[in-house]
Amino acid sequence: MAPKTTSGPGRAQRKGRSEGRATAKAAAPTGGVGRYTPPEQSGRYTRPIPKEIRRSARWFGPSMLFLMIFGVLMILLNYLTVLPGSVSIWYLVAGLVVIFVAFMMATRYH
């Protein structure tokens, strides 16, 4: 039978036998009980955005929908060979770019 050792494989300490921290912990800032500091004092507080700023303009939603529909129509009409220039990859690229712009607008809509 192998002798009992205090460390596990790879020099890892056995569970429950730690000696504590190897380095000293930084001193906690004053102004609170224990480790807590108010968010305003620590610089982590962000004020809420006022409601009038959070609202999107009235034209934002309809223009976003128009761009999505226009991009899909551009791709569809390209494959139906209705657009001038026969079937072109540039109509596909332009349609996808327009749809991408509409999705980027949708992420900013409030």
C-alpha cells in the first residue's frame, strides 16, 4: 500500500487542507461596512436614461420595415429576372445589405 501524502496528483492540495491566500488582499476602501461601497462612490453607477430620449422617432419604425421589404423584393425580383441587367449578383448583394441595415436599425428601435 502506498504511503498517504498531503498533496494530490500534480502537487494539488487535498480538499479542505488549504493554508490560506498566498498574497495579501488589497485594503478595502473606506466609506462602507465591510467590503460594500455604494455604486455612486465606486464609479459603477449609471443613471437611468430619461424616457423622452429612449423613444425612437416616428419615422424610424416605418422606414425600418420599408427597408426590410425593399431588400426582400430586390432579391426576389432579381431571381424573377424583372430587374434590368438580367440576373446579377449585385442585386443580391444590395438586397442583403439593405436587409442588414434594417436589422441594425431594429436593434436600436425603442
